[in-house]
Amino acid sequence: MKGLKILFCITILGTAELKAQATRTDPIDVQAWFGAGLDFDLPKKWQAGIEYQSRIENNIKTLKGSYYSFSLEKEIVKHVTVMGQYRLSKVQGEQFSRFGFGLTLDKKLGEIKTDLRFLYQNKQLDLVDPIDREAPDNYLRARLRGRKELSKKIDLIASFEPIYRVQQGIRIDNYRIQGGVRLHFNKAASLDIFYLNRPDYFKSYKRQYHVFGTAFSYEFKIKKR
């Protein structure tokens, strides 16, 4: 219950000044993200995953788009995992591809399980005509996350992630500050309920996003024959 009270306080603080869609005159928007995914625990410490996510913006009034993600991971040594990612985004009539490569370092600090993820991402607009092709966007991300078990059915999760844009140098693009709970229905199925605060510096003015979301996950263990 203490963890749920903390999450409630975070939500109240984050929504204290919620307004409307992020524009120059009113740079605040409220969004909702809903996701569902399948994870595959494979032999020889390989893991694969697929996920679908829908995002609603403009004060939770307008569908922004759909996101289809695929990932592959492998633990190469104890506490070190390498990963590859691909995401197909269909956003407001346009289609984007994003590739990502990185590694995760994990360590248990007392009762808290922590992980530090470094990720490089390349995002580009998918177009048939090469003349209209835009230059791809490149990002560097570093996420620090902690998870504490409150009971056998509930985990408290918090993370902080700066995201840098690589374009004629490196500069901050946005931050992701996230808190939430993970509900375990059984050993395979779980549901994340989260709030994400996202200050964005991409425009000439600072934008602020308040995101409420859920993410359902189901894991399959595939044993070696």
C-alpha cells in the first residue's frame, strides 16, 4: 500500500497543471498510451518480444498513431545483456522505421533490482520516392530503472531516462521520468500501470507531456528439446 500511495502522489503532482495539446502558446499536452506484448524466453539465454502500442494525444482526444515493436536480446555474461530493436510507427498518415542497438547492465541493491540501459536509435521516414527522403534522426538514450517487490503480486517501478539527439553534435531532446506499478496475475501474465512525465526540448520552446498508460505482457517459456 505504501507504493500505491507514492504512485498516487506522483500522479497528483504531474497533473496539477494539465492543460491541452502542446503548442507554442500552451506547451502542455495530456496523452494516453495503451500497449500489449508477448515475450518469449528462449534457450541459451535468448529473449524475443513483440509489442503493439496505441497513443492518444491532444488532451486524450485524438489518436496519434500505432506502434509495432520487435526485439531480440541475449545475456552475453552475467548481468550484461545486448539487444536489437525494430519499431514500425504509423503516425498521422506517415510511416516511420526505427532501429535500435544497445546493452543493459543489471544489479541488485538490497531489495531493489536495478538496471542501466544504453541505447542507440536511428529513426527515418519511410518513403518510396528517394527525392523526398528526409535525413534520419539519431538518438542516444540512457535509462536507469529500479524495481521493488511490494508483494508477490505487486512491484513498484521507477525510471529516469535522458534522450539525446545526435545531429551536428549531441544535445538533449527530452527526458522521461516514469513511475508505476506492475500487477502479476500469474507467472506469465502481468500489467503495468504508469505515469510518465516528459519535458521535451526539440522545439524552440519547452514542451511538457503528461502520459498515463497501461502495458499488458504475457511470457512464453520455450524449452530446449
